[in-house]
Amino acid sequence: MHEPLQRDYVEVSTASYQRSLESHRRWRLCLWIGLGSTVIVCSILLTLLIVGSKQPRLEFSTTEVGNTPLLSLSFPIKERSHQRGRSNFTLRPEMVYESMAEAREEFKSRKALEEQLFHQQVNRTEQTASSYHQQVTTLSPEMRNISDSAVLAETSVRLLLEKEQIPIEELQSVDASPLLKEWVHCSVTPVKKNCRPGDKFRTLDGTCNNLHAPEKGATLQPFRRILPPVYDDGYSSPRTKSVLGKDQFLLSAREVSRRFTDNAEPVAIETKLSMLFLTWGQFLDHDMTNTGSSKGENGSAITCCGQRKQHPECFPIQVDKTDPFYADKGVHCLDFVRSAPAPQCRINGREQFNQASAYIDGSMIYATTRLEADIRLRAHINGNMRGRLYQDGRWMLPISAEPKDGCNKDELIKQSRYCFKAGDVRVNEQIGLTAMHTVWMREHNRIANELADLNKHWDDTRIYEETRRIVIAQLQHISYNEFVPLLIGEKLAEHLKLRPLASDYDSSYNKEVDAGISNEFSTAAYRFGHSMLQGLVELYGAQGRNVDYMQFTRILFNPFALWDFGKLDAVVRGNAQQCPRKLDTSFSTQVTNHLFQPEKSHHGFDLFALNIQRGRDHGLAPYSQWRELCNLSPVNDWPGLEKEMRASSFVVIKQIYQDVKDIDLYVGILAENPLPDGILGPVGSCIIADQFLRSKIGDRFWYETGDPAIRFTSDQLKEIRKTTLARVLCDNGDAMDAIQLKSMEIVSESNPRKRCAGDDIPRMDLSSWEDGFFSLSV
């Protein structure tokens, strides 16, 4: 901002003139105060009139608030798409016939290759880093068939473009209905959802949340795109090329990761947060997102490295022969399989799909299908979730009794120590996550048993659904009261009204808002926490004494210690008392060299490289394109970028990328200077804030809703607002003694540890759920 021109002007005048001038000033001041007061009163009355009829929360003022550009950005962010022009191209029937015929032949060859690859590895029993990785990118049986249809459609488009020698834009500009009719997923008339507005409880799969668009936010839907994808061929092939030209390629994702690691500064600690912040972030992530990778015969994992003929979905990460860690271990390639494509009924760039429901609805606890929920997870007694009662009286998660599930170990099965099952298949990924799943299964059953005592006339289904409804409300309250403000900062959280209300109901629901998860959130921005992981995980005993350490790689797919009494508490206490690393481009080598490392191996995967590669696989628009979208100053050259990045990160970025427009979105988000009161920079905060706003105002069942058909009573809502993660952990540990009230923040003078016994940590009183006889049909 320019300095006022009159800054150095000095007025010289006589004493009488000054008295006269002062008199006029006082008169004008009174006049302006009177007018100002009138305007203010009228404004307040007008505001009250508007708010009294409706609380608008969709569009926010474009007037800048404070000095943060994000506060003057209109949320939710409007998605952008490629401009479609006119074309003289005509899609003739014979073109459609030939492209579909060739596509079917190519698809048959693909299936034959999958069968061949399957038989080559069917007898392999040893676990590898690759097999562990593919366990966290599983593809549901239902999606395998749907994805096959998408593959066939995508192949037909590619062959048509190659044969006719036209760019994708030409095909997008004409009537493509003759081709779309040949795609199986577009030729079948969709079954119309019979949504009932008066239903009090959510569906498991998220359908019918939005009554006007029942599939919005539901499972098995394509991710939203905020910015159009950037694929090498403009349609589906991964982004591997620089903007400088066809023969200029991006550096290997592993090389990008390695150079940041080699140039890392001493580890900095995020002294405000506890590791529970990251554990909750992952738990919440598994509620909202689940990206499946392509699979082979019978849903088998696809191996890419070392294959004479690679599967078409292979996109391996190349390792340089001079790599200081992998070279002497004979590793020249890291397995990577592309995410399965989502079917679309239009000519569009490749899109991936979300196997989870987008809403914060506890799907990682309750699952998203009736088969999983009712048959495998429900006990059908007093509304309880199924569990395994251990010999010491503790309830554990249901066991995964399949010896070859990729987690169980033969020698431990003989000791009755199994891996676990939950609503999400990634439950065993790391021991802190497994502990969190255990805690929330116990919390569900604690609430269900109390509701059963209060309402002896309720049947099992009523108790289960009422309890599920309460637990989902708890999840939402904890996420928006404790987690989100720490992530994006108090200022932005308050500006977007993401903080829960202190009282009364919320009326911000908007049916026009798509709560679906954006590809950019799932594949880049929300993976921020990976850089904050500690290489050594601390475990603590009672009274806060450190009892043990575990290397990070040893807590992955290794939940067996939880069978020991008190070990769950040690994990929780360790999470509550250990600080994470600061968010930046520096990762622990446990994460970049040893991820998913099997016991008898000396190397694993590189999570930093995997995240970069996944972004390129999904064709995420580069970092520079996000600056304008998020109301930030554009960066077109290195001097412009330098001001926006951490100094240590900028030096490496300039060595890695040929042009500022090449920078991967994930790398840019990690390298940004953080906002003053958050841990992320502006682009990362922009994408994440947009998603959490949508997840609130696009959710008809949001726990604070005032909708008479589905709302909690005011007394019930008052009790839910007492929920803290600290109390849930206290009530459902093995024998938790104490924890800080703000458990995602580290212990301090203002956040001391409190005893679990007593009411220092508030408790939810369920007596307001007691009622008279009520017959329910679900």
C-alpha cells in the first residue's frame, strides 16, 4: 500500500484560527457521530431481519479481512473446467464401431496378461513393501467390475484419438453420444434412489444425504476436481513432462524426495501439537477418503518392477543407479500401480473414485455396506458392535482370522494374537490407528449399553442407530472443535464459521453444495501429516513415565502388542505426550527409506516419493496454478516464488524443477511459508478449508442441524458439545489414568494433565435420550 501523500505536510496557523477551527471540528464530529450511529443502528436492524429468516453461510464477503488473502476469498471454491469450443469433426458410426472393436480386443489381451501375472505370483507367500502398500489401496469387488468398464471406455477414446489424429478437445466439442451408448456403465438405466426426507438416520453409503442429488458424497463416486487435470496426453496418461517441451521430463519422484532429504536442515519440532493430532487426522481421513489402485486377476496385487511385460496400469518409480540408499541394495525401481479409473458418461480426463462416503459419518467404524455392517461388525445384541472378549475382561476389535490376510503371522496366531477388523480395511496400518479404532468400538458399546438401560423398550436396531447417530456427532464435534482450528488456524476457521456453535442450532446447510471429496484434497493437501511423522514412536506408562520406543516402520501392520493389558494406554499416552516434526519438505528416513519394510528386509518404500507419484498419476494441476485460484499473488519466475517458500525448500526446488510451473502440488504445499496461526501455508489451507467447509454445510445430517425431522433436542445437543477426545480416550482405554484436556495439543501450564476419574474432563450425560415407548422400523 502506498504511503499517504500528506505524511510530511505541516500546517502553520494563528491561535484564533485554531480556536475557530476546533469549534468547527467539534460540530462536524457531532454531526458525523449522529449520522454514523443512525447508519449502524439501521445496519444492525437489517442484519437481524435477514439473519432471523436465514443464516447465510455459503458465500462470504470478498472484502479483505485482516491481511490474509484467504480471508477475502469466496468459499466454497468454484470448480473450473476446460473451455469447450466448436469443432468441425464428425463422429461417424464406423469410427465408433472400429474403436470399440479394437478396445475390446485390447481389453482381452489385458485380462490375459493379468491371468499370466497372477499365476506367476500365486505361490508367493513372503510379504514385501509393495504388497503391504497395496493392502492400503485395496479395491472393493464391486468397484473391480465398474472400473473394468471405465478401462474399456478410456481405451476406446484413446484409440479413436490416435486413429483420427485429433486432440481430445476436438472430441469433447462434438456430440459423442454414439460412443457413450457403447459403454456399459452408460447404457444401463440407473436405479432411482427412493429417498425418504423424514428418515432420522443416515444411510451407510452416504446416499440420500442430499435429497436433490442422492449420489452426491456417496460411496463409489468420482472425486471432485477443483482444477482440470493435467495429463501428458490431455486425457489419461500420468503427468511426467515439463512445461518446457515434449522432450523435457520431470525428475523421478524418488530423486525429488532424495534431494530434499539430502539437503534437510536439523529436525524442527512442532512444539504446540501432540502426535494425537496426526493420529486423529489419519482416523478422520479413513472416514472421508479411500482411493483404490488397479488390481489384477481375482483382485490380486500387480507387480511392476522386474516384469518382462508390465501391466498397463504400472507407473513404477525409477531409482537412480547412484541413489545413496537403494543402489547398493540392488533396487532400481519401486512398485507403483495407478489408481483405478472411475466410469464417466462424458468425454473427460481420467478421474479416480472414492470408495468411502465423503461425509464425516463414522464409516471407518461402521463400514459402508450392509454386508459389512450387519453381518461382520454388528453383534445384534443391545445395539452393540461385535468384539472379542479377551481373557482379562477387555473388549478387543473383531479378529481377522484369515492367516493369509497380509497382516497375520503364523507364529502369533498360535498364541491367539490376531490382526483386527473394523469398518475400514486399513485398521491395522499402524498401531496408533488400531488403538483409535479399538477406543471407538468401545465407545459405541458404552453408549449403547447405557441407552439400553435407559430405554428398555428399544430393540437392538433402535439402540444401534441411535448410538451410531451420537457417535457420528461426537466425531464431527471433535474434528471441528479440536482438530480443524489447529490445522488451518483459528482466524480462517472462525471466518468460515467452522467452529461449532456454543448453543442453539446451525442453519448453514445448503443443498447446492457438493460435499464430495476433491481429488486435490485427498491426493495432495491432506497428506500434509506424512512430513510430520517421527522416526521413533514413544510409548508411556502411568504417571507419564516413558517406557519404550519403537521405530516407525515397526508399528506398521503390527498391532499385536495391543493384546497386552495396558499397551493401548501406553500408545495413547505416547501419542499425547510426543510432539510431531514441523511440517516441511524434510521427512524422517524411516518414512523415505523404510516404509512398509518387512522384518527380514533392509529397505522399504519412500512415502514422499509415493505421494508425488500419486499426484502425477492423478494429473493434479501443478502448484503455480493454485496461487490465482486461492486469491494469492501469481508466481511466474524464481524470484517471485522465493518470497513464498521456506528458504531451505526453495534452494532444493530450484535445483529439481526446470520451471516454476512444473512444481508438483504436494511439494509446493509442503514448501510454503505457513500461515501465522496454522501449520499449513496458504494453498494447502485453501484446499483443506474448502473441503471442511463443504463437509459441514453440504451435510444435511450435520449434528447441529435445526431440521425438525432429524435434529437432536437442545438438551441432547448441549451434552454432545461436552465431548472431547480426552474423555473418549479416558472412558475406553484399558485403564487410562490421566490426559490433557486438549489432547491434540502438548501438555503445558495452560493445558495440564487431568485425572480421568471425576469430572475435570467433562462427561456427556445420556439421560436426555430417555423416552417413552417408541416403535421404529429401519
